[in-house]
Amino acid sequence: MRLTERDAETETQSSTSQRESVLKSRALRKPLFHLAAICSLAAVFYLPYYVPQRPSNSYSWMFSYNNRAGVLILLVLMTGWVLSTRGLNLNTPSPAPARPLSRKWLLIALLLVICGCCAMYSRAGRYGAYNEANYQIERIWLLSQGKIPYADFEFPYGPLLLYGPLLLKRIFSADVGSAYYTFWAVNWVVGTFLLFKLISDSNYPTNAKRSIFLTIFFVGLFGMLCLGTNYTFFRFVCPLLFITLFQRRLNRDQHGPRLFAAVKGTVFTLILLLISPETAIAFAFGSVCIASIWIFRTDSARSLPHCLPYFC
């Protein structure tokens, strides 16, 4: 009995000392973590000013900030953080059926969006072009005069943002400004619906769907102040919704060929090219990575020929 009690005491002392050492190491890691975070932010926001760049018609060049250097530094730092912290040791739960959002939140969000669009148009839009709308309306007017986008004039977004307002102009015989603001409001309404659907249909097991939806919604509403179709939910939510639909298609075809997933991924990429090319590139890269992981995790070598055209 005495030996057993002594063994228990030694085990207790060793566990106590281990806990103390763990607490001390955590206390030392916190200042290092904060210091590394500050240095990382300083590197992203400070170092690119010293990297030379070619002259261009952009605000970053006017302020001598090299965007490419900033993105490269950010990617390197993110990779370093992920590897050093092992993804912050996050243990995400497995997908499971989750309760969808109540439709009353969709109705409230749509009502706020419609009121916001009407308020912005009455305060600024009806007097002509304002902020981002100035750039967009000017490009649509050039298109209506027979100019060819991407050849006769510069436009960094997809052709849908040009031809959509032009189609409304010709259907309703409206001026360019009215057609543009109508298309802009439709983008906000459709984008809000897609955001609601994205979060409501998610199979992530959480009870905070309402908080997630309202947080993203109210933060995104500030984009309405720009009056630009390039700052609506429609442009930013579509790639997120498409990547979830693509992954669900892969899960559905887990024990069979993934031809339908490859076709769906290709169609989604083409749609995003019409909206915004950079989102299409990001979607294509992400979907190829997801498809590659699924193919090599399961014995689905037979589905590889179906996915090769999509990979190309």
C-alpha cells in the first residue's frame, strides 16, 4: 500500500509539473504569437512600397504600393502560419444535417435591400453617375455606341455587367443610367437571395446560421454606397455557392464516375467568367484541388479520364 501511495504521489507531482511547464510555454508563446502577427501585418502593408513596379492607371501605383509584391508576401506568410500552427489545430466537425434558416430573415433582408437601393437612387443615382457607377455607365455607353469591350476600351469585369444593362436599355427603351441602376438593384436582390440560400442550405453543424447570415449581410450592405455592380452580393456570393454545389456533386458521385461533377464545374467556371474573371480563376483552382483530393482519397481512378478535360 505504501508503495502504491508513493507511486500515486509521484504521478501527481509529475502531472503537476507537466501542467506547469505547459502553462509556462503557453505564456511564452502568446507574446511571440502577437509579435509575429504584428510583423506579418507590417510586412504586408509596408514592404511592398519598396518594390519597384511599372507605371499603370491604378491607385496602388499612384501611392507606390506594389500589389503583386503584397499578394506574394501575404501568400508566403499565410503558408508559414498554416505550417507553423498546424492550421491553429482546428478540429472541424463532420458535415451533418443542419436546420435551415427561417424565410422571414430572407424577407427582412430583401426589404432592406430594396429600401436601400431606392434610397441610394433617390439621393444620388437620379442625378447621374456617382462613384463606381460613373465608370460603369461610361463603359455601357461606349458599348451602346458600337465599341468592343476589352478591345476598344478597358473593363476588368465580366461582360455580363456590360451587356445586362444594355439589354434592359433596349428592351424598355430607357436611358443608360436608368437601365444601369435597374440592373444594379436586380444584382442586389438576386445576390441577397443567393447569400441566404448558401448559408441556409449549408450542412455545417451549427446553430449560428442566423448570426452568420446577418453579420455577412450587414457588412456587405456598405458596398451599396459605391453604387457599383462590382460591389454587390451577386458578384461575390456566386463563386462560394458554386463551389459548395460542386462539392455536393462530388459527394453524390463518390462511388461512381465524376463526369457530372466535371461538367457542372466547367459550366460554373464559364458562368463566373461572364460575371468576373478573377472569381472564375479562383473557382477553377479550388474545384480542381477539391476534385484531385477526392480522386486520390478514394479508389476512383476510373473517374480520372472524365475529369481530365475539366482539369485542362
